[in-house]
Amino acid sequence: MLKTKNLLIAIIVIIVIGIGLYFVFTSIRKAEIAEEIPPEEEKEIVCDPPVAPGEQIYSVSTKDNPRIKEVVIDPLNVQRKESQIVTVKIEEINEKSITQVTGEALTDKNSFPFSLSLIDGSDIDGTWQGSWLNQDTYCQNYMLIITVTSESGTSKVELAFK
């Protein structure tokens, strides 16, 4: 009788240990699988139709002063957690100083404001540049707004890609 009781206890202990090991190894495997699949926010952005890859140059013309002449976006197909560089050529016809150049990137769910700084030329006729860090997708909505202010007034250009 004592041998049967000890055997029964041993079988129960083995079953309990087996069930415990099953759950431990299942949890470890689930964690390994979760590491193998990148989170949604780190995946490459794939839109249908896609936006143009790499640097894109847009010749623009605003009739108000200051005049925005060209916008260069590099890259247009910016991925999540990457920066997009925006370069803008601006001329102030009345020869008044350009006091501020700002940009705003509009994506599917977010808005990313940024400032541009003078990198070449003068504050009357020069090239301004800024960047923003993408943290969203742009498959439904994708727009870039550049606003330039001088002593003559304010100009704005809106470029819509989606």
C-alpha cells in the first residue's frame, strides 16, 4: 500500500512538473516569435500606389512676396524613424529681409512642424533647409506646407503627394 501511495505521488509530481515546463517553454517560444516579427511601427512603408523614391525637385512659383521658387525633398519616400530634408529657394523681390521659414509635414495621422534655416545666399535671395523625423505612414494623406515670412508679407506653398 505504501509503495502504491508513493508511486501515485511520484506520478502526480511528474505530471505537475511536465505541465509547468510546458508553460515555461511555450512562453519562451512566444517571446522568441515576438522578437522575430518587427513591430508595425518599424516596418517599411508600402503604399499603393507608391510615392516617388529618393530626392524630388519641385519648381514652384508664388505671386506674393517673398517668392518661393523651388522645393527639394530628400527623400520623398521617407520611412518611419528616418529624417526627410527639405530645401527651399526663396527670393524677396522687394529686397526686404526674410524673417522666418517654416514647414509642416502632414501624414496619415500626424502633423510634423519644423523650421528651416538659411544655408546659402542671403536673407533676401537664398536657400533655406530644414528636416523632420517621420513617425507615421503616408498612404492616405501626405502633404508638405512651406510658409515664408518677410517684412513684405507671407507666402505659402502646399505640395500634396497623396
